[in-house]
Amino acid sequence: MPVMDPRDSQAFEILVREHADMLMAYLRAMAWNDALVEDAFQEAIIVAWRRLPDFDRSRPFAPWLRGIARNTLLGIARKHQRRREIAGEAAALHIEEQLGRIESAPADCFADRLQPLKECMQRLAPEQREAVELVYAQSLDPRVAASTAGTNDETFRKRLYRARLQLAECLRMKGFLDGAPA
Amino acid sequence: MSLHDDHDDRPSPDERLVHGLLASLAADHAARQDRRVRAAMARIDRQDGVLARLGRFGVARFAAAGALAATLTIAVVLSIGPATSSAHATLQSISNRLATGNRSYRQTMVVANRDGTQSLREAMVDVGTGRRFVFAIDLDALPMGPHLPGDGGGRKRQGPGMRGERGQPPMQGGRGRRGPEGPDRRGLDGPPHGDGPGHPGAPPVAWGFDGSEYWQIDLGGTVTRSVDPQRMRDPMPLMGGPEGELDSDQDEEEELLTLQPLLDRLGSGFDLAVVTGAQSRTADGDPLVVIEATLRPEMVAMDRSNKLPMGMGPTEPRPLDGPSIRKGRRGPHAPPPPERVRLVADARTNELVSVTADWPQGNRFLRRMVVERVAPRAADDAWFGPEQHLPPATAIGDG
């Protein structure tokens, strides 16, 4: 972690950039709604900046940032009456634990730690892999992706759903995720 | 359909986690993350003081060219974004959507003439994945025919490709004529030869990026290529904004040449509002997202105080031929941001349907720009190369 003056925004930005991928993954896992995620991402960074003087530097930055992000997300969701879309306590704990585990893997950055995920994608059935690539790699709207894949919305949605579960199972087999399926 | 919201059950924790991790695989993930972080830091700086930000970025790096200093000031302030809102999230979604797939748009521009009249220019814009694009002046829509309202006696012939009569474009030199051997390919990265890049006086009519190289075609059919976008962009800043904000980041410089920079620009320095009501549906009842962006008053004031470098006044349109592509985009001709922008997108897919941008105070020559979606033209990857955009054979005459 960069040596940081409590009000040194440059060091803070470096820190934020180091953790931005993790933070986005966390928020997406927690919220599943792009608008909420985008809002929460911005607000969490700003709140973290304000609270930086209170940060205990003997402790890791990432869990602290996730804690701020979660509270920020809950606040925004409550304001927009979308609280139900946010992961509950048990799911949040699971996500927190698994991300903590992923972060502990030796790698230079968060993206490098996702290599097992890319390997698991190669094991998906072709139509499932296509669905994942269209929606996640190419960022297509699922309706457009369904059309591109030559199927209807419902079939495509199920493909995506099964693909995600299969990826989770594969990651667990690889030891990337821990514990029983959740 | 969202990614999950029509499931009967809420997603499992594992599914949520995988969903979150997969988001990192997006092709443009890094660029999006960069924009997000910069936007957040800009808000922090706004709260903590602009001067801190200036010091942090190092003014000297940006202000190496003295002419850019004033624009830099605009840019720094422009980078200080407004509060996050659903309008911003929607804008982000529209912007993200634009980066996927091949789409085509017709662009109409209202430009001011020296005599106070106005003229129209039209172009076709194709955007594709991997930041590929084609921007081609519509030669079939060159100023001919009936008078237009406000033209003061007929369409004016201004700007690239708009001089002379149709089919008899001004031609100089003989290089680059399209023949059996194909276009004259001359890289800008090599030393100039012959009569220089393109025909002197032969205005550029199309620009593009094929995924690896930038290219430009002049009216004589000469194709120039370069891996350096700065050497290809100057004649087509119509979709960009003040240049100072865009520093040496390669990604942003590439984006400057497409619709994307305009959308990016709206994320800061503008007040955004989502329009609701009757305007948010088509006549057929299909849902639309309409966002209206208004340049903040302080931005307008700053722009007016800095907008006229090198003697370019509001009634002095850009020289007919446009500046040389060798001058680079950061010359004095990059347009200021529009004062009002209206975005319309498909509410279900966030696909951009139209953009209307206004410069009511008449900064330099551009007054209004309307971009409207049309049926996609790009049939394959070759579309984003120059070969399919050469001027019509009738334009390659001997004068």
C-alpha cells in the first residue's frame, strides 16, 4: 500500500486504482444492477476519501473499502427503493469471504487472479460460453445477445444462469472458491 | 431483460459472485474503470479544491504548448463532474452500449458562414467494435439544388468536399488517383514525398480506424495511413470537445474521433436530466430514454473567454480546405463543447438513437449537429478500411 498522507489524493488515487477491479466485482455481486453499481462505486470512493483519516493502516485496505461500499450501496438502494435487489446478510458474508480468499492469491493484480475463471470458461458448453462472452466480454444487452445467439430471451437467460452456476462449480473444484456451494 | 431480474428466485451467492467476477472480462473494462476512477477523483477534487488537482496532475505536462494553457483550465474544470445520478448511470450505459457492435449514423451539421448565413454539411458515421470507425462526408449531399431556409440565397459551399460543382471537384496534382492498382497508399509515418500528404488543396473526405491503423482519404482518392491518430484527426474534430482535457492517454485520443467522446464529455461539466413523459416514447409507444444535457454556466463563461485562439472569431469559419492533417488535432480548431445536447436512446437496449447538439452562441463555425441512427452499413470488417470509401470515380477526373 502506498505511503499515504491522510490528505494526499494522489496516493489515494493509486490505492483506489489498485482496488477498483475488486470493488467493481464486489458491487456487481452485491447489487446486480448497473445503475446502482455505478452510483455506489463513485460514492464509495468519495466516502472512503472522507473517512481516510480514520483508516487503520495496520489493517488491509480492501475489506475496509468493501465495508464502505456495502453501506453506501445499501443507502443508495434504500433511497431508490431497490433494497430487495441487494444481497442479504448471508450472501454478503459469502461474497466477502470469497473475495478475501481471491485477494490472498499471489498475483500482481486482480485481473491476474481471475485466470482460473478464464480456464473454467473454456470448459463451458459452447452455447453457454457464447452466452457469457456476448453478455460479459462484449457487454451486449441480454436481449440483443439472445438475438445474436439466435435464440429467445428465456432460453438465453437460462443458458446464462446455468453457465454461472457451472463456473462457480468449476472454480470450487479448482480451489478458487471455498466451502460448500452457496 | 436484465441479467437476472426476471428470475423467480434471487440469485444465489455463488451466482452473484461469478456475475461480479465476469464483469471484469469486458473488452473495454479497463477504459471504463479508468473513467469511473477519474470521475470519482474529480468529484473529490471539486470538494477539496481545484488547485490541489492542478498540482497533482502537473500543469507543466499539459501546458507544454502555450496555446493549450487556456484550454487546459477549461478542461480541468470540466473534469469536475456533477453529483452521481440516474441520468449519469443511464448516460454511462448508453456510452457502453455504443462500444458494442456495428452501427451507422447520419450526421447533419449546421455551420455558420462569414456572411451570417448558414449551410448544411452531411456525413455518415459508422462505429464498430474495437473502436473502429468511419467518418465519411456525404458527397451526394454536397450543396447543390434548392435554397435552404436561412441560407441567404442558396447553400454555401464550405469546407472539405464542398467546393466546386458536383462531379467537378477541385483537383490539384495527379497523385492518388484511383486506378487499377488501387488507391495510392502513402503512410504519414514515412517521409513526405511528391506533393506531400494528399493533394494540396484536395480536401479530406473520409477518415477511419480499421482496428490497427488510422486512415484518411482526400477528394483525389489519395489514402494516407498512420498508427498515430494525432496526425489524422485535425480535420474532423466535430465530435470532440476542448482538447485540453485529453492528455496523452492513447485510449482517449482514439475515442476522440468517434461519437464516444461527446458522450464522455457529457459526464462532466454538464447538468443532466432524464426527460420523462410523452417525449420518452416513440409515436408507436416504444420506450425511449431521453437525456438533456446543459453546459453549466461557468463552463460557458470560461469557454467564451478562451475560445478564440489564433484569431478565429465567431464569424470566421474554418478555412475552406480545413487545416492540414499534419497539424494534429490539438490545433486551435477543436470545437468547444456544445451548450445543449439531447440524447435519445432505446430504453430497452440503451442503444443510441439520436443526438442533437447545439452551440447557440455560435462558437466558431458549428451551430448544430444532429446524429441519427440509420440501418447499419458495415457488412464486414473490410468496411472499416479505406477501400470501400474512395470517392466516386467521377470525382477522379482530370479537372
